[in-house]
Amino acid sequence: MAGSTVSGIGSNIDTQAIVKSLVDSERAPKQTQINSQTLKATTSLSSIGKIQAALDAFRGALDTMKTTATFSGLAGSSSDEKVATITTGTGAAAGSFSLLVTKLATASKISTKVFTGGASSVVNAGATPTTLTIKQGTNTFDVSIPAGATLQQVRDSINSQYANQGLSANILTDASGSRMVLTSTTTGVGSDLILSGSSGLNTGSSILATPQNAEYVLDGVSMSSKSNTIADAVSGITVKLTGVSPAPSGGGAATPATITVSASSTTLKSAVKGFVDTYNALIKAANAETQVTTNADGSVTSGALTGDASLRSMLSAVRTELNAMGGTGQMKSLAQFGVKTDQKTGTLSIDDKLFDAAVITNAADINAIFTGDTGLLARMKTATDSFALSKTGVFAARSASLSNSLTDLKKQQDSLDSRMTSLQLSLTAKYTAMDSLVAKLRAQSDSIMTTLNALNNPKSN
């Protein structure tokens, strides 16, 4: 046959093809099984990972919603956001307050001496490293300065090591040279920056700004704070000071700002929408892994977790809490506020007209449904605990089991490869021996035929 390879020289038989066919035939059933189980385990592991990620995000959002005051329907505002902004939290109550800011909290700022050579000036001309020590209250920041290091390199070292701790360094340059300026995000009296150490950078340093506390008058009471973010002056309210209260251009007393906490249906609706979006994200993730698709040829492809008992159980637990009555008001379910469930997809939506009408007279009922130790947020978190635990949860156990299965399948693959290699070597040896024997027999046959032909054809005289 044209193009065929004959590996048996003695027998003129393609022994390599025979060996390959026999090995492939022996391998096929087990290889098919391994491939099928590996694909199924890998796909399932990936899908469960996606569900775990969606569940973690869902539970994280529940925690965030539990710690905010959005479901109270209260919103904070400031009459002058150039002086202060306000956010509400747990424990906030409706009311208004007069706020007069006379001084903002500031941070310490210090400068090194001027280096006439600019930012590239060498600050450690010695042969061994030195240390710049920066102290702030009880905190100490040590910066190693290698031999030959420049002012720019010291600045970069400080920022790379301590930027996440609020310490920063910059270089200011003018006609006389460059200096390094250090400051901090920590404000208030007692947060002074002090330089020391063996680097010599503390020599000739100067104080550019001394830290001070914020000073303000809240409803006639003089107060102070080390920070411009004030979280404890009024229960449940965080005030961020942004500027000093303005005084009239012609002179006179500064004008106080008014901070107000009041009911807001917009805030309440935004909170409910946030919950709906969070819930829908979990349901959509589950739907994506359980979806059954009809292909163009009429065949059906099922999702990796279609019919999965663990996922069904988790979704059932969540939906049970969603549909349960809760709260202490007249309205005890989300359906009464216009939150509807799509019967096909299981996702939620809000009927705006029904929600807006219900909130007018029953806004407090929403807060009671969602919040508290027995509220919807807490119950949903509890309902998903057994599924989400990182080591002993249902999905974690499934992931571990599938990972173990993949490890075992890898071992089976290695064993199969080893066995097939041995089989190939064995068959090759046998067919090679057969081919040699056939070659010898043919040689003997050719010799006998030559002799017989000679006897049958005697030479004439």
C-alpha cells in the first residue's frame, strides 16, 4: 500500500502499527473513563468555586448593610458642605444641630536642611549604611540609608515602606537647592514628627507646621477633636470637618452651619434596591451554573451543577427567609412593599408605585423587617453559615472532595501511562523476536530452494 511503513524487515509486516493498535485498544476504555471523570470533576470544581465566591460576596454585603443606617430611612445633610459633611450610621435619630468650626485639625510637618546639589545629592557619603529614625508619639519608623544613597532615594524608601501607615515624604526644590519634607495623615496635638538616628538628616531640620486639634462649637457646646472626622459627638452620626466657618466680609461673627438628620424615602428605597441587587447577584450566579441549554441540533446541555442537592438546599434556605414574615409593624413582608419574585428566574424586582405608596405610611416597618437580631439580614446570614464556612462548610467540603478526586485521577493516569509503556515494550520485543525468526526461516527456505533448483538443473557436458 502506498505510503505504508513496513517495520518488520524479516516478515514484511508493519509490526509497529500492530503494536500501536494493540496498546491503543488496551488503553482506550480506562483512558475514556479517566478523561470523562476528570472533565466532570474539573467543571464541577470550577462551578462550585464560582458559587462560593458569589456566596461570600452576598454575605459580605449583608454584613455591610447590617452596620449602616440606610434601612432606618434617615439621611444626613449639611447646610454648608465647605464646612462639614455628614453621614448617618446605626443609632442615628432625626434632629438638627448648629455647628461652628473655628479650627481644623492639622498634621505635623518637618523639613530637612537644604541640599544645594538638589534631589540627587548624596546624603550618605560613608561606606556603611546609616539609619534615619522618625518618631511620632509611640510609633517609630526606621529607614535604612545605604552607602551612596541620594535624597531622592531616601524619599522613595520612606514612601514605599510607610505610606500605608500614613507617613509621606516629598522633595521641595528652589534656587537654593532641595529639601525633604515629611508629613503624616495623623493629626492632632501629640502627633509631632521628630527626626533622629545616625544619618545626619536630623541636623538642621526645621518644623514647618505644628499639629493642632480641631475646635468647634456644637449646639453651643465647645468641643475639640484630634481628627477632622468626628464619629462620637452625636450618636449614630459621623461629621467630617472640611473647613472653618465663614465670617461676613464686613466683619462680625462667623456663620454656623446646620447639620440635619431627617426621614428620606429615597434613602430607604436605595437601601432596599441594594439588597435586591445583592440577592439577585447570588441567584444569577446559581442560575448560570444550573442552566439547561437546548442546542441547535435539539440536544440538551446541562449546567455543571444542574440538580445539585447542595446548591438546591442553599437556595431553599435563602428563599425561606426571604418569604418569612418579619418585623413588628403592620407590614411584615417585602411583597407588601412591592418587592416581587420572578417565577422563572427567581430574581427580585421592585414595583415602584407599590413601594412608594407603602413607604408613605409604613416606612418604619421596612427597618423592622431588615434589621435587628431577628431581621432578614441576620437570618439570611445565619441560613447560609453552614454552606459558607471556609473549612467545614458544605461547599468547602465539596471542593476538597473534588480536589482529592482529581489527585486520584492523576495517579490513575500516571499508572495507566506506565502500564501502557510496559505493554508497548513487551509487545515490541515479542514482535521483534517473531520478525527475526521469520527472517531466519526465510533464509533457510531460500537456501533449500537454491539447492533443489541446482539439483533439478544439472549442467550439460
